[in-house]
Amino acid sequence: MTRTTLTLLCITLALWANAQNANVVNAYNYMQDGDYAKAAEYIDQAATNESTMAKDKTWRYRGDIYRLIAMGTDEALKAQYPDAMQKAIDSYLKAKELDTKGNYKNEIVQNLGALQGASLNKGNDAFGAKDYDKAIQLYGNSMRIAEAFGQVDTNAIFNSALAYETKGDAPKAIELYSNCLDMGYDKPEVYRYLASLQKKQGDLDGAIATTERGKAKYPTNKDLILDELNFQLEAGRDAEAEKSVKEAITADPDNAVLYSVLGSLYDAKATPKEGQTLSEEDIATWSGKAEEAYKTSIEKDPDFFDAYFNIGVLYNNRAASCYEKANAIKDNDKYNKAKTACDEIYLKAVPYFEKAHELNPDDAPTVQQLMKLYAKTGDLDKAAEMKKLLGN
């Protein structure tokens, strides 16, 4: 290569490099003038050129330009650059990487902080507009910025979990709720949301374990206590449920539902399961406890349908057991005496089923019970009325 040719090549390379540096300068000037579209055009050229793409200044300016677009009020410009926020974040993170001496650390941190807050807010807006995929992307921006500085944005993780749950991606929501708990974002609602999803996914034991973990942290939280109780009842873990319902009553002593649930658990203890033998004394004890709990439920809420219905069923069951024993008596006088006692038990159910019917006239099982009871008492008009309600 001749000296003249070498000189021309050097001049060409110098002019080319200056042209690329000019793109950075032009981008900055257009940004200062408020012409962000033109600024973006020049800075994107600089960001893809070997002579300027390794300079932190290029990426800082690019971050500034796209941040101003993303956080500005020019909706037409935002529509022209829908990924402006993403580009701004990418650019500042690249600038942070290239700014090895930390000369612009505070500036970069401040701008990324503004973008992090904006991402969360815009993510919430997208969530409110039911654009869950967009919300997840925006929350992800916030998480990524936090991670770049060795931090964890638990708010963004929690919000992302909500978005995934709402859009129907239960496995991802479960993963993120679990992450929240592991990272110390362990508010009661996080345990509740996670346990609810686990239950919906068929993992009832997991739901109970999550709720127990929440109760260990918040032992007096009524919602967690009630959640655990409901899960245990559904899982058939009656012994644990009895303990939970008593805890719940301590936390919420005026809750009529809880006493009715406790009555149901005692009622179940008074009914022998298949292959089980209960003594007369045990049956009477648990049946008495159930009756007491149901009556307490009615005291707490005189308009609570379940308690009236349940105590009516309790008397029915007592009467059925009584009739079974009476039918085994061979002596006619003794049989009649025993049957009369059974009738008295059976008829105790009448006022409770009547009140249940008053509270819920459309409940068919209540109407059926009243029809049988009225027939038993000889009140055929009322029995016919109940039969008519059943459509018979």
C-alpha cells in the first residue's frame, strides 16, 4: 500500500468516526430542542455502530431520549415508540455496565428509579384495564431494575402474581406468591391467595400447610383461622378442624357460623362411622354438645338458617335412634311407653324447622321435614300445604 493510499484510508476512517460521533451530538441537540423522534433516529444509529456503541455516553443519551418519550405527555409520540420504556431501561442498564468508573452512577440510578416507579404505576393502570400481559411486562421492568442493584421489588412480584392469577395462569401465580413469602413479603393476604390457589389446583394439603405457616406468623388473624378451618373440613380432618374452630371462636366469639360448625363436628362424633362402636354415654355426650353449640349459634344470630335446620336434624336423628330401640321391645306396654318418648323427641324438631322455613321458604329439605312432622302430629292441612310446595 502506498503512503498516499494509507493517508487517504486514515482520513476516511477519521471522517467516518467523526460522523458517528456526530450522531451522538445530533441526538443530544435534538433532545435538548424537544424533537425526540429525530433524537431517537440519530441515537439508534450511534447505538448500532462499533465506534460509538461501546461508550456509556451513547447509552445514557439513548436512555434519556426514550425515557422522555415514555414518560412524556405526547400520546402520538408514545404510539410511535410503544417500547420506549423498555428501550430506556435497557439503555440505562447498558450505560451502568459501561460506566466502569461510576462517574454517572447517581444520574443513572435516579433515572432508573423514575422508570421503576413509572413501570409500577403503568403496570397498575394496565391491570385495571384488564391488559394483564402488559401489566406483567411492566412489573417485570420494575423487578429487573431492582435486580440490577442487588435488590428485590417484592411489590412488583406480588402484583405480577395477582396478574398471573387473574389471567388464569395458576402455576405461575403460585410460584410468584411463594417467592414473595420466601423473600419476606409475608402479609396475611399473600398466604391466603397462595393457599386458595393451591386448593383450586387440588393441593388441599398444601393449602392447609400454607395457612398453618401464615397462622404461625399471624396467630390471631381471623381470615387465616377461618381459611384453615374450611380447608380442614373439606379434607375431612375433623380433629384438626375442631381445634381450629375453637381458636376461631376465641378470635371471633360472636360469629354464629362458627358455633354451628362446632355443632356439626360434635354431631358427627355422635354418629358411629362404619365399623365403629360408640357407647350410649358417648353418643349422649356428643349429641348434647352439638345441641348446645347449635343453640348458642341461634343466640348469636336469631336469623341464621343453618343452626335451626341443623338442630332440627339433630332431633330427627335422636328420634330415629330411639325408634330403632323401641322397635326391639317385645312387651306392648313398654313399647308404647318408649314410642311416646320417641315421639316427644321427634316433635321437638317442629319449631326449629318452622323457623328455618320462615327464613328460607324455598329450601326443599326443610319443607320435606315439615311435611313428615305435620303428618306425625295429625296436622293434615299443613302437611298438604308442604306437599304442594314440593310440587307433589
